[in-house]
Amino acid sequence: MASISLRTAEKSIEKIAQKPQCARALDWISSNTKWVTEQQIHLTEIPAPERQESQRAEYVNGILQHMGLRTRIDGVGNAIAERPGAGESVILLAAHLDTVFPADTDLKVKREGARLVVPGISDNGAGVAAMIGVARALSESPVRTGKTIVFAGDVGEEGEGNLRGIRALVEEYRSRLVAVIAVDGPSVEHVTVQGIASRRFEIVVRGPGGHSWSDFGGPNAITALARGIVEFSAVRVSDRPRSSFNFGVIEGGNSVNSIPSRAAVRVDLRSETESELARLEGALRQAMQTGVRQEADFTDSRADELELTFTSLGARPSGKLPEDSFLLETIREVDSFLGNRSRLERSSTDANVPLSLGIPAVALGGGGTGGGAHTTSEWYDPSGRALGLKRLYLITLALAGVLP
Ligand SMILES: [Zn+2]
């Protein structure tokens, strides 16, 4: 039965692709990938560290405005353009603007053969450019759609941004949202259907401090923190659901001959399920308390001489797209029509937020290939990017519904 329905569905994608306006848009994509790559280079060269995305947001809106779309910047800094459909329902294409690189990073794109090399070129220069490419293909050869298509360059996806951009978008369109596609990175080989839940904390231990010689024997904030870290590192982390932890940044102390009065560590916990994540957080809190107690016991100090605090640096909710979702079905139909093979994946992306609320969502790449994300040797190769653009264009149209 499934094969029959798939064949009918393929036909419907074929039907969309054969409509004269759509065929023209697909032709536009085939012969204009260079334009898309140029936009990608320009926008990647504009710095966009967390909380400093405004210049890149304005730039993206400028391009979308040029296509005749009405644009605006919302309260958190998202660049938004709406392409009105006949009805109220909304399909949201969101590509995050922010990068993990500080403002003074050298962002001049270098060419190495077919490759473009510069931090942020793939993650998420490739995604933002692909979203712009789809908008341009739609404006080059307009079709009437049943649903409104919203294009958004969103803020706060990386680092400690805590997904604030996509949270605001989902909040704003909530009642009208039918599906969300997060366009993130290059590639056409994956469909991210499951979010990974994460919680991040800064853990601080404070103590009396003192002189390394005359106060020797008193409680040491760094040692207390280290005891907690060792204690937690012995905790068994689940394979199923898959979970992980990372102590990523550690700091504390003022000089080599002073007992530190403060030590801090930043930790990232992740899991496929919220319940396992909660268990992990509980174990972390307990282990850090144990570390502080061990230090107090060992140094014969009063328990209240060391103070332990946890500060949340953000939490990402998780969720999973059901196997039988129309969104996944549509993507499979388009992949089958284009002869593209893709696999399902789990990752932490903008799609986490809608998925956690039961709104159908995926993260898809924008086409081409890339590597070295979050490193200064990040690269992108635009070869074959037309396939990624056509894939996104057809998925968007199939979801939005083409009117006669
Ligand atoms: Zn990304």
C-alpha cells in the first residue's frame, strides 16, 4: 500500500515541478547558483557573534526587500520577510544568522580551488544563502500559494543564545504555524527529525581564600570544584537514550600563592530525552555538593565556609517528529522525485523549539558541501548546490500548496 501512495505522491511533486511557473523557477535555480554563492560570501563577511547579529540581519532584509517582500526586524533582532498566501496558515523557513566567532575574527573569504574558506561560511552562511535563494526563485517566477511563507534570519541559535530567535518566531506565529524548516548548514543528505535536549550551567564555589603559606590547610575553592568534577565524571551516562556531558570552561583563583576564594566551571548536559536529562542534572548537583563536602571534611572546616551555586546558562527542549508526519512524507517525496538519498538524524538546532511544542519541524541543509564548522578553517564548496536549492524550493511549495 505504501508504495502506491508514494507513487501517487511523487506524481503530485512532479505535477508541481511541471507547472510552467515552477519549471521556470527551477530553471532560474539551475542557472543562478553563482548569485546565491555571492550573497553567501557577502553575508558571511559581516560579523554576527551572539547578540551582535543586527548588521547581518539588516543586510539579509535588504536582499529580501529588493525582491519586493515586506521586511521587518522583530523585538529580539530576527530579520523577517512574509510572502502572503491565500490563507492564514504559515510555513516558516528559518536560518540562523549568528556564529560562534568573536567580532574581531578575520572574515575575509579565501578561495582554495572550489572551496570557500572562512569561519561561518557553512554554519550558517550556507543555510541563510539557501533561504535567500528559495525566496529569489519564488520572486523570479511567482506562484500563488495557499499558505503564507515566512522567511526568517534568526538570532541566538549558537552558544549561549538559548534559541531566543526561534522562540520568538514560534511564539509570534504559533496559532498559524503548520510547519517549520530550519535551514542549517550545507548538504542534502540528512533530515534532522529529533532535537537533542540540553541544559547548561555555570557552577561556582566560593570560600574564604587566604595566603598559600600562612592559611594553608583551609578550604580551597578550586580543590572543592575539582572534587565535584571528578565525582560527577564517575557517573554512568546512558547510551539509550543517548546522553552526554562536557565540562567546557574552568576558571578561578588570582595568583599562584593565594588560596582561591572563587572557582567556576561551565558544563553542558545533553540527552535525547528530557527525563534522562533531568536525572543527569540531579546527579550533577549531588556530585558537586559531595565535592564541596569532601573538601570541607578534608580541611576540617565548617560546611558553610564553602558556598556552592548553580546558574542556568540556558536549556534547549527536545522533541521528535513522528514517523508518519506529512512533513517527513513531503520531504521523502521530493527526495524521491530529485533522486536524492537522505537519512534521518538527531541534532540540536532551531527545530528543537517547534518540535518540543508538537509543531512539525525539521532541520535541512541548504546544499553543497562543507566542513570544519565552529573552527577557523571552516569551508564550503558550492558544487551541486542547485540540488539543495531545488529540494528546499519544492518542499516549501508542496507544503504551502500551489494555487491555480
Ligand atoms: Zn548552525
